[in-house]
Amino acid sequence: MGASPRILRAALLVAAAIALAAAAVQLRDKRETAEMTVENIQAELDALDPVSRAAVIARLSSDEVKKVRGQRQ
């Protein structure tokens, strides 16, 4: 019976390692997706003429300020 707690402990450690590995893979995938999205947005902004680009950036900035002010209240 002395081996039973060891086997249980080993099984739990293996399960934890598998869960951590799965979480790391998911995190890497999400990070890659976010990086690709940023690159796509940057490419879209770069394709705009300067006036349109400034207008888009101003609108995005304004929207974010409104969100922050809304969260404070």
C-alpha cells in the first residue's frame, strides 16, 4: 500500500504537466493570432491616405477615452 500514494502523486503531477502544456499551446496560439491581427490593422492603416489615417486614429483614440471615462463612473 505504500506505492499507492506515490502512484497517485505521480498521476497528479503528470496531469498538471499536461494541463500546463495545453495552456501554453493555447496561449501561444492566441498570441500569434493577436500579432497577425495587429499586423493586418497596421497594413490597413498604412494603406490609407494621411488624412483618412489621421481621422481613423482620432476616432479610435476618442472611443478609447470614452471607454475609460465610462469605467471610472
